[in-house]
Amino acid sequence: MSMRIGRELNPHSAPTLRMEASSVRTVLVGPDPGFSGRAWIWASDEHAHAAVLSVDRQVIVRDRIRQNTLLTGIVTILRKENGFVEVRAATETEAGRAITVERLRG
């Protein structure tokens, strides 16, 4: 069933990323399919996952010692399984809701 929901939430087959569920912050509810929120991920460089973390993408910090970069962007959760989620870049409407709530919460 989660595969079907994931396909329905990604009708245009946008690039996806699998990450720990705890890496996606949504408002008031847990990281469940259909919800949009801000994803945080360490990557090898600042250009990693550019297609998925493209909406409100930010480079938060570069750790030159460990050669990692902390990236963030607004995503929509497609499916959740065993503590991991599959996400795609949020649409303009989805991102607008997530950003508005972030601003309200300060």
C-alpha cells in the first residue's frame, strides 16, 4: 500500500531521496505520507541532492574537517517505512504552507 500512495503523491516521477524519518520536520504531526516539511541532511558537498532539496534550499554549514555539508530544503513525504521516508521536492503550494508555518512559529 505504501508504494501505491508514494506513486500517487509523485505522479510526474520527480527525483526522490530516502532518508531517516527524523530528518524531516513537519508541523504538529509526525513525518507521514502527504505531509510537507523541512528536510535536513549531511552530504558530501553542497550540490548533493539538488533535485530533491531544491525548494528553499539552504547550505547551513560546511564542516571542512569531516568534509560534509549540512543541507536543508522543503520536501513532501511520499512513503514511510521502518523509520525511513522517501521524499521529493515540494510543489510551490506545499512549500508555501510549510514556509508560512515556519514563519509563524518563529
